[in-house]
Amino acid sequence: MISKKRSGMRKLQVGLLGGGSWGTTVASIVAHNTDISLWARSADTVKEINNKHTNEKYLPGAKLPKNLIAHENIEDVVANADVLIMGVPSNSFRDVLRDVRPHLRPWVPIVSLTKGLEHGSDLRMTQIIEAELPGHPVGVLMGPNLAREIMAGQAAASVIAMEDEIIVKELQKVFNSGVFRVYTNSDVVGCELGGVLKNIIAIAVGMGIGLGAGDNTRSALITRGLAEITRLGVALGGRAETFSGLTGMGDMLATCISPQSRNHHVGVELGKGLHIDEIIEQMVMVAEGVKSAPTVIKLAEKFGIEMPIAQDVHEVIAGRRTAEEAFFGLLKRRVGAEIDPD
């Protein structure tokens, strides 16, 4: 268990797995507060971080803190960690945890940054952690956080969510730094799902933009999309009010309106008529909404939740409809009451 820093005690040792844009950004934030080491798959990325204090592939033009040290060997990062942060994509999340298992000390808190669901099992990342590394306190860091803006020193806010109120307050100190404000929440399920589900709505909004739709349409899609993800999120165990906060509405707005958003970019390109395979091939980083869409629809069907926007995004990604067909199909849908009576 993590402990408070006191005079004369050693600094907290934080390990972060993942050398992409958000993982590197979070590592840079944490470096302002305590010691941190980062593991990346790419030997070139490791050398660049250590020698040049940059990560040009994912964060062009950004300068990294000199006390951020990168490693190729995962044991070097995990073995002495008092806190472990997981910043790897959902498709490799479980495998990396299995690599971690022989080296991680008992009771070390694990925080996920990954906004995705595991294909096949339909599990959230925190559920995978609990399955692969039982006994470790588990949480998430989620919110409307665009990596390049944060690295440029612009103000942002996020949420650290964990059920243990004592540990989460200590973790808050690890991440809270300057203009990066971090709030706490005990609703891990709601916070995690907000980060996952909004990606699909962002693709839908992007599709509309690619097709030439205006701000009225974008606003309607965001608002109705928030209603969709709230319905499913509550059915899966999250609290409704969580989806009105930073990890719900906040994250959705940032992802839906920013050209920096990978999921937004995918939607725009789909709206322009590109096939999903062409779009993914041109991208450096992962758009988690593309991978999560089939799982989200599967969960919606399982719990009897109507999600027309997400369903149409799934159809387009699967190649069964064009973006234009899906978009104008949504406009022709029957309308009812905005808010269903209890």
C-alpha cells in the first residue's frame, strides 16, 4: 500500500507501462511530483526519451522532464514500483499484465489509462487487472485530456477513480500537478465506461463533420450520444451522475469536437468516404472506439439498451453501411419523448 511522503522518507517510485502519447504525457505529469520510470516496446523510443528527452513520434515538439527515465526491460520498471500505471492499448493489456506478474510486489495499486474493452471477453481493463493480478487495489485515470495540449502547458482536469478512499487520496497527489487538476471519484465502473463509450459517439460526430453537417447536428449527436452511453453505463453498474461529469460529458466533448482526437479523426475520414482499413493504416496511434464498437453493441443487446448512434457507427466500421447511409438513417428514425418517464 502506498504511504504518505514525509520528511526523511524516500520518494514514491512510480512505474508506467506504455510509451505512446498519453502514457508519455502522464509520466511527464507524475515526474513533477515524484520519481517515475517508463517502459516502452521500442528501443528507439527508450533511447530518445533518455538521451534527447523527447518522444517525437507521439509528441512532436514536446520536451520531457529529465527525471523521466525509460527502460526496455519491463522488470526494471515494475520490480521497485510503489504504484503501477497501465498505458498500453486494450488489445495487448492482458498480455502485458502477465509479463508484469512475476515482478510486481503485493498490494501495489494499479491505475489504468486505457479507454477500451477487451475483445472477446467484453471486460473493462480494471476487470482484467483483477483477474490477472488479484489483491491489488485497482483504479483508473480518466477525463477530457488531450495529450498535446497538456504537454504545451494548457490547463486540464481529470479524475482518479478507486473504491478505496484512503488510497485514492494519496494517488491524487501523484497526478495532481500545476494546471493539471485531478479530482477523486469512487465510481470506478462509471468513470471507466465514460472513457470507453464516448469514443464511439466521437466517431459518429466525426462522420457528420466529414459529410458536411453543421454545429446544430453535432450538438444533437453529442447530446443524444450522452443519453445512450449513460443508459448503458448505468445498466453495467455505473452511477448516472458520473456521466454528467468530467469522465462522461467532459471527455465526450473533448473527444467529439477536437481534431486532435483519434476517434474524431476516424469519423471524419469515414464521412469523406474512406474505408476503415485505409484510415487505420494511415494512423500512428490506436483509435480505441473502432475496437470497442462491436463489444459495446454486444453489451447493449445483452442488457436490452437501445443505442441507435452506436449501432450505426458499428455498421459503418463493419463495412455493412456507408457513413452517409448511417447518418441519414439516424435523421429518419422515429422520435419520442426526450426523457423517458420512470
